[in-house]
Amino acid sequence: MSQLPFSQACMNNREPILKVLKEAFSSSSRVLEIGSGTGQHAAYFAPALPHLIWQTSDLAENHDGILAWQQAYPADNLLPPILMDLRDSVWPEGFDAVFSANTAHIVAWSLVENMFHLAGQHLPGGGMLALYGPFNYNGAYTSESNRAFDEMLRQRDPSSGIRDFEQVVNTASEYGLVLVHDHALPANNRLLLFRKSARAA
């Protein structure tokens, strides 16, 4: 077997994320993961959430790595990756939950907004969206490490960077996604939980 793509951050954060998802997705049945990356999160979460169908997705260049993790750690409820590019509006139907980790600060803000737009358009009333990563509050970094991380991101790609919590929440609400919980997680990260308003369904 070829060497699996590996992210130490995924190993470090998977248990606290899973603890939140077990409750947040307790009434969900089909989860679309946007930006599955290495595939580590999906390979860990799916068998621990056996009531769910977990659909991985990413750009095509990441599919081989995601498949490698699925072959190494197979689960009956874990599906092979589909192409998901937030630059277009193709969205698979039939999902009542969305999970995305470490994407909002990597992609351009217009793509974050499009993710909320598409989720708000396609999730049923009561559907959940879980968004993990670092966020700024009241325009300020929550740690010096986040400040340094943000500077690195913007040097690499000026359209990326740590997003402002208030802007994220306000944008989500424009598409019928209401913040229901802001979980503090290790290493100055958060897990934001949004519910699709029944009135917006």
C-alpha cells in the first residue's frame, strides 16, 4: 500500500470534533463533507457514527488520498469521494447535514459565501451544518499563533485568511442558516453549528 497522506492536525482534533458531532448529527442521516482533504477525518468519523452515511468530497487531485484512507480503514457507511468545487454551483441532493473542516480560511471568501448559499438552498428544514476552524472575534485574533498562521496564509494566497466570526454568522443567516452553538475546541479552534431554519426550507 502506498503511504497515506497525513495531517497531524487531523489526528490532534478528531476526538474533540467527534464528541460534538455525535450530538449535533444525532438526528441526521446523510452527511456531505466538503473538503475532505487527506480523508483522515472521514475514515475516523464514519465508523464512529454508524447511523450516518458519510459522503466525502473534494477537488479531483485529492481523491486518490481520500480513497487510500478508505481502503486502509473501510466502513460500510463511508462513500468514495465525489467532485466538489465551490467555484461552481453543482450540489448533490439528498443530504440533511454538512461538515467542513479547515476550509473557510483556505478558500476565497466568495467560495465560503457560496458554500452557505448552496447549503441554505439544498438542506432541508432542520438540517445541520458544522464548520470547524479558527475564527477572529470582534476583529481580533484569539491567539498569537492564530495571528502568525493568518499572516502565513495571506502571504501564500491573499484571498485566504482567518475569517471573522461575526461575518461568518451574518452571512450564514442570510441563507437561512442560524447559529445554534459555538464550541471552543483545542488549539484555538472552534466548531460552529448552524441549523437550517424551517421557515427558509
